[in-house]
Amino acid sequence: MRSRSSSIRWVSIGFLVVGSLLLVLQLVRYSSIRADMPAGMKIAGISVSGLSPEEAADRLNQIYLSPIELRIENNRVQARPAILGYRLKLENMLAAADKQRTSRSFWVGFWRFLWNQQISSEDIPLQYELDKNRLKAFLESDIGARYERPALTALPVPGEVSFNTQLGGTKINYEASISRIETALNSKDNRVAVLDFVQTAALKPTFNALEFSLQTIINESPYDGLVEIYLKDLQNGKLIHFTRRRDEIENTPVDIAFSSWSTIKIPILVSTFSRQEAPYPDVLLADIAKMIEQSDNSASDTVAQEGVDKIRGPLLISEDMFALGLQNTYWAGYFKLGSPLLQAYKTPANQRTDINTKPDPYAQTTPADLGMLLEDLYYCNQNYGGAFPLVFGGQVTQAECKLMINYLSKDNIGQLIQAGVPASTVVAHKHGWAIETADGYIHTIADSGIVFTKGGDFVLSIFAYHPVQAIFDTVNQLFADLAGASYNYYNLEIPTQQ
């Protein structure tokens, strides 16, 4: 029995020795692999189980520093992350992984190792740096230079009031594209970024293009009389001023003397307020409203008599215009039939011998004179600028300029300049035409005003003369087209961005 017990003891000891040896071997093995990344560990979504720190770094570099694909419509461009300003923070991620590895109990990890269990389920977050300024510079120099389409200048459509705005370009949407590239750089399996391009509006036409458009409209119009147009940009002072007949090779010199007809009521308005102070007589204001809104000639005479001077009203109004430098504008007698001609005026315009529109000796002007008068009125209203403060010595106030513009904006005839702009557009203007007693026909039609638009304000003064007959419908359409082209120049529609 003793011999059998002894055998069992030695067998047990043998098992213990073998078990101990196996345990020691496993401990040695676990100790050797514990220096590497534990089973189940991930860094930035990439499995690094059993890898050394150097091997883990290589694997991360292979994936996250591999080129990404940039897609531009049907084009594909490979770009290396380093060129885009992208850098992995490997040291930080490996340090975080090592901290997690060493923070776990040796024996807990050994136990899981023995049972072939996952030692770690942690995923160390991706850490990186992206120099977005460098990335944007790359997009500008390498992508934008090759694939962006510059916008072209909008050109007038010959003979029409519109401009071709379908000449826009494309441009990289940097904010959206950089965000998409960053997403691709940080992806382990979807390393494609579709760049975002937006449409850009056609460039605003040059002022010369507007002048070309206006001349082309006159050439295409059935009206074959004389047209003088004065357009002043009230933002920058640029000017378009020409006289033209349809299909004329060379333009006639500007500053032609025209019958002013009812446009002379703008000077009457200005001179009246230069001599009146608030509070104004209600009767005078009522007559001013009739003079502008209804173009009432009798009310105009009354305004000049009561607001300026009962006898010399027209002459004082003329003197005011001369003082403002408007040497071709005068009023020499009241509108009432039979009123005497108070003075015969000679002006640079009516002394020309190359052209004669047979202007009325009682009241004459030029498109430029009325345009400059309206310009002074505009600047007086805006910031008390222009010539009014100097010439009138403070007798015309900024509030009065605002009031005058308000009166002129109520000349709502829906014709001429107003016919060419949207109905909501404020046009402070005065129109004028008359049937001449000599032959019973209209020969001169005029409209001068300030056009207020979102895209910019401008003065537009147009006079048309025909020696035989100025047919109103034809002239009205021409004025509307000229005004429409001018309005469209300042208010081009911008293509919808996508």
C-alpha cells in the first residue's frame, strides 16, 4: 500500500511541476506580449492587436496618410494628406494606448489571456492636425486654377432692354469643400471628397456697355427723330450724354435747345421753396400739388406768382437757374394764353446754327440742365450737398429738398420713364409735351427724373424731337426701353446659387 501511495504522490508532484512549468511558460509568453498592444485594442478604428508601438504607427500611417481622392464633376485628383496640411498625432494616440495598456491589472489581463479572452475593447480616438490655411491655399492654386470658371461680364442684348446674365462662372465653396476633405482624411475606408462648386454671377456690365445698349435701342426703334439723353450715376458721378438719330453714323453734338413744356415746372418748384419758409400756406401747397401731379398750367402760374413774384416770377426763376450754372434753361412768360414775353433770352444752346428744334421762346431747356438740377436736388436731400446750399445761402433746406422729391414722385402717369421700370420703383420726375399751335402736332416730348432703385439711383433726362410729328406711342415705347435698359443695368438678376 505504501508503494502505491508513493506512486500517486510522485504523479501528483509531476503534474504540479508540469503545471507550474506551463504556468511559467504562459507567464513568460504573456509578459512578452504585454509589451505589445493587447488583443482587441483599436486606435482610430484600426485594430492594432499584438502590434508593437512601431508597427501600430506604421499601420495608422499606411491608412490615414494614404492619398485621398478629390472629385470635381467628372474629374478625379489624388492628393496626399501631407500636401493638404494634414498630420496624425501618433505620439498622443500611442501614449493613450500605452496608458490604457498599463493601467489594467497584470493578473486580470493574464487570466483573460489564459482563457483566450479579449483583453481590451477600447478604441483610442483619432487625433490629428489640419492646417486649413494650407488646405485652402492648395485648393486655390491647384484646383481652383484648373477647374474654376471665371465669370464673364454681362453684355447687353442688342436692341433689347436686358443684359445677358448667363455668363456667370463657378467657384469653389471653400467652407463646404474643406469640411468634406477633412471628413475624407479622417475616414479609414471612404477616402473620397466631392468638392462643392457654386455658381457666380456674371460681372456687372461696364458703363460703356450701358451706353452701347442705349444707342442700340435707339437704332432699333421705329422712331426716326432726334433723341438726346443724359444719364448720371448718382453713386459715382459717371455720365452718359449723347444725341442720336436712328442709324446715324456720328452722333450730333449734345446740348440742343428744346421746348421745355411742363418740365420747366421743376425749376418753378425749386425757386418757390428757395423763397418760402415753413409753415407754408395751404393754398400754395395745394397749387404745387396740382402743378406737379396734374401738370396744371394755371396752378403753375399761381405758384410762381404767389411763391416767387407776381409779375417777375418767370424772370427770377430764370435767374435762379443761371445762378446754378444752368445757362440753357429759362422761363420768359406765364403759361396763360396771351401772357407777354417778358424777355428774349439768348443761350448757348439756342444760338447753335447746326441744328434747330424750333424751341418755344417762352420756355427752353436742355436734358443736361434738367439732369444737373435734379442731381443737385438729390444730393441736397441725401446729405445737404450739391449746389443748393451754396447758391441759395441756406434758403433751401434739406427738409425742403425731401419735400420737393416727394412732390415729383407723385407725377404718376405710368408713361415714358415710368413705363420702363417696375411699378414699385420711385421716379421723382416731370414729363412734358404739347400740341403746337402752328400745325396741331406734337414735336417735342420730354421726361426728366431721379430713379431710385435697390441697385443704385440715377438721373435720367430724355428729350425727343421730330420735325414732322413725334408720334406719342412710338416715343413712349422708346423712352420706356431706354429707362428699362438703365434700370436693368443697376439691378441685374443674380443666378441662384446651388
